[in-house]
Amino acid sequence: MTPAEHAQLALLLEVAGTPKPGNVDRERDFPDLRFEHFLAGAVGSGAGLRAAEADAPVGEAFEEAVAGMSQQEGGNTQFGALLLLVPLVKADDRSPEGVTEVVEATTVEDAAGFYRAFEHVDVAVSDPPEGTDEFDVRRGSDAIPALEEAGLTLYDVMELGADEDGIAHEWTHGFERTFTVAERIEELDGGISARAAQVYLEQLAHEPDTFVAKRHGKKTAESVLVRAQEALQEAREGNPELVTAFAESLVDDGINPGTTADIVAGGLFVALERGVSP
């Protein structure tokens, strides 16, 4: 498979894993966001991922991927995952150094493409850091003149949000969790989507999900982390029922640890590129 095909497969394998507490998986839908929407989003993202593979600029490829992803009724299914996958696909090798070189070389025009992508889907974001309202991503194309005047590259934009957003933090810290996930998937046995679901729970128990923090507050994100730790311990002791109950309770409460899922998708791509085979 090509890198772009591996990226699409990573998106499909990520959503197929179950149980995946709080997220849509093959056994759980949200009222307005279903498993099939994620499948369609993965297929729709293909043109943008192929553009990244062909060495198109990051911003251009990302906007194209998001535009294609958005062509289903569920809305935003994989925005964050694509923000990881596009530079990973574009990198000459699947190493922290290779993808860091890609993201650090982004331009003001890449930032403009990123902002235009917000016009294709609704994305839950926090308020911008104090004093940076002109760079609020919710402004979409209207923010581009301010970006151009300030000379902000896409990497610069990620730096602005790295303290509060897990995907931006990946961009500015060598995709650390992405590669940790890839290594863990390589270590485990069994089907890849099952491995991904296990690593998802491990990551949820390791670090508060920033998407949950944005939507529900930091205290809720911390509570989800503690509950994930308890569920993971029970699973390791041979009692998986608590994981299933935890998964359903988060869905019932509308708590969606989307950042963790996005990072798992990125890790799946790296693992597939390294030779893990479905």
C-alpha cells in the first residue's frame, strides 16, 4: 500500500476498534454521529492524503483532506487525525525527525490553508490565548490577512495552542505520543484494531484528553483519566466488563475523548508504514 492508503486504513482501523470509551466505534454510535460517517470521512479524505504523498504543501493537502472528509452528514469526523496524518504522509521517513522537519518548514500559506479548512466543518476549539484574538481559527479565511501581516507559519500557529491542544502539542514536540502509540501497537499481539483499542485506553489512562477539557472542563478530563485507569486495571485483571460499562457511560454523558482517538490514528499509520500488517 502507498502511504496515503495506509493513512486511510489507519482512520478505518481506528474507528473499528472497540470498546473505545466515549468515541464512536463499530458497536457504538452517537445520536448524530455514526460509525458509517467515519468510514465515509476516511474515504473522502483520500485526495488530500494523496496530495500530501505527492509533496503538496501541508496547508493545501490538509484543506483538501478536510474538504473531502466533510462530504458526509456527520460533520467533523477526523479533523484532528488529518492534522497529524498529512505531515506524517508527507515526511520522507516515518521518524520524529522526519515529520518535525516537515512541520517546521511550513509557511504562512500553509497556515492560510489550515484556517480555510475550518470553513468546511464545525470544530470545537478553545478561545485563543490572550492578546491573539485576530488569530482565532473560528474566523476562518477572515483571519488570513492578520496571519500574513504577522508572518505566522502553520508551525507558529500550532505553537500558540500547544499548551491547551493535544494535536498542536504533537506538532511542536516531535509527535511524541504518536510514535509511542506506534511502538505499543507493534509490541502487542492480535488484530490491529483490537490493539488500537487497547492502546487508546492506555493513552486515555495516561494523559487527560484535551478535547474533553475544551468541551467539558479540565476537572471532567481529569475524572475521565482516573476512570480510565480504573477500567484499565480491571481489564488487566481479567475483568473487561468495567471497560464496556465505562465506554457506554461516556457515550451516554456525551463525553468524547477525540484527541486520544486522533493520536491513535496517527500511531496506527506509523505502525502500518513500519510493516504491521492487517
